[in-house]
Amino acid sequence: MAWIDELLGRTLVLVAHPDDECFACGALLQRIREPIVVFATNGSPQDPYFWQKYGSREAYADLRRKEAFASMHAAGVKDVVFLTDLPGGDELVDQELFRNLRTAYGLLSQLVRRRMVQALVTLSYEGGHPDHDSCSFLAAQLAKQFNLPCWEGPLYYRLPDGGGVFQGFMGDTSEVVDLKPTPAEEAAKREMCMAYSSQGDFLTHFDLTKEHVRPQPPYDFTKPPHEGKTNYEIWQWKMTAQEVCRAFAEFLREQNKSR
């Protein structure tokens, strides 16, 4: 696996929410010598459905933050960044990252420069969650701007018939690397996941013995990731895949104008 060595130095791991990192790259995180884990949102949506039993959206965000630091401690990761802690980052709310791409990209660009990042790892463009797809988009733009290798891990998506797929890639799988967690890595990964008690039984959908990564393909972010409804459209969230793609296309148009 010599060709994956480019990820094992100073690598920025960009995910949308606390817990994404466990399943996408929990074992890989333990192998990276200088991991920088960046959470792009506060993990707390506007909809009271997600936070009402915790009393307030702020209380839920605080809980998810505490869970994230406990999880990162289990993985041995010391460099953890919430974009919401940075100047101007308070608008980066769960489910709404696609509405604030320019803010997120500016903050991420500063991090890449200041930390002298050597590689990127992020989430697949798969239509599971609009924030996951936004992280994939942002990482692709950072990789181009800074000439960095960018890899990705899958979480979940929907098939055209509405069925769900967890931890599997869409499209070409010829470059997929199976990381095969060691018993020690699997145990630490389990501890990482257990830190996220707020996420309930959703975590049981993931197999901790499986972890796959691949170089990020050249996605066309102006189009939905697949035919049929995305997972978040099936969940009847307020945004559509076309709306998310329009935000990506607008960002690209603005970037081209500024060059």
C-alpha cells in the first residue's frame, strides 16, 4: 500500500459532523502521524426535532462537541478544529453548509496554509447528507488550489429503488484501498463511536471492521451524485439535490470570475 503513504503525514481530515470521522476513516486516523480533524459544522440543525430533548440547539451543539473531543482522545488525535470556533464561522450550521460555502472555503484555505497541510481526506459525494456532499466539494476545490492529494471515505447513500447502502462506494472501485483495521485499531474505533451516545441506534448501521478509502474521483458537482432521489430528499428535508448543486455551480462561477 505504498501509494497510500501520501496520507500518512500532515493530513487534514474534513468531515461535516462529529461522528462522520469514525466510520469514514477511524482506522486511518490512527495511522496518520499528524492528523488535523476539521468539523465543518456545529452538528446541530435548526429543526427542533434533532435537539428538543436536550433543551436547546446550543445545548445539543455543546454535547456533540464534547462527544467529538472524547472520540478524538480515543483515536489519539490532538489537533481538532471546529470551523464554528473561527472568526465568521458561527453561520456554519448543520444541514446548511451548502448555503455558506464561501465562508467555509475561506476558513479552510487559511488552515491549509497555516498548518502546511500535505494531503486531504474527506467524505464521498454520494447524496447521503447535503453537508457530506459540501465537504466533498470543498475538499475538491482545496485540492486544486493547493495541488494536494485528496482521498475520500464513504458513509451512506440511496439506490434508485430507495434502498440504502452503507460504507460502499458508487462508481469505479478499481482504486479502492481496504484498510483492514487491526484488532487494536478496531477497539479504538469502537471507543470512538461509543463516545457519540447522542446519535442513538443510527451508529449500529455501520460495520467497524470495514473501512475503505480511494482517491477522490473528478466529480461533476453541478449535477446530483446519482439518478433518483438522494437520501435527504427521501427524508423530506427542506433542500433538494438540485438546490445543493446550484450552490456548487454558483461557487465555481464566482471562483472563475475572480481568477
